[in-house]
Amino acid sequence: MSEPENESDVFRRNLLHFMKLRGFSAASLSRKAGLNSRAVKDIEERRTGSPRISTVFKLARALDMAPEILLGLTVPQADHPGQQPAHDPEIDAFLSSLSQSERESLAASIRHLIQLGQR
């Protein structure tokens, strides 16, 4: 039996899924995000285990998506009918266990992080 995914694995899986879906190579996504040319390749090849939050935000902007989707904190609407977006069932279960006020508080915190990342 394999080990459960950690947060870095979820991020990596989602990054690679949306990178492929939007037709980016590792180098082209790195360039669009304003990162060094090896940044995405290092994530892809697991040379970088936990990218900085600023890197997550830059990659999310380059992919035209919310950072919380890359982090597996929320599930996007499918881009095409029948497409299943990448997400983490453990995170889905955690979010489902929260009360409405707890989900709203978490969403407010994520929005605050997004604003900080856009500065």
C-alpha cells in the first residue's frame, strides 16, 4: 500500500494536471510565471518539495486560476463537460466536516493570502 499524499504531492499533482490541460511545458510555464527557467521542472521532478507561497501564487496567476485550487483546498468547475478536476479526497472530507462559519472563515483567510500574494 502506498503512503498518503502530503500537501506538496497534492500541489505537484494539481500543477502538472493544469499545466498539461492548458498546454504549457515546464519551461514555458516558468517563464510566464516570471520564475527561473527550471522552477516548474524542479517541482515536476521532485527536486523542490515545498515551493514558497509566492511561487504558488505566481504559478496560479500564470495558469489563470486561484491558488487554492493548486493547493487542493477547493475543487474547480470542470473546464470541459465530463472532465474530472484534480483534487484531494482527504481535503474534500476535511472541508465537508467544517461548519458553514468555519468554511467562511477559512475562505476569508485564503482570500487574504491571495491579496497578499498579488502585491
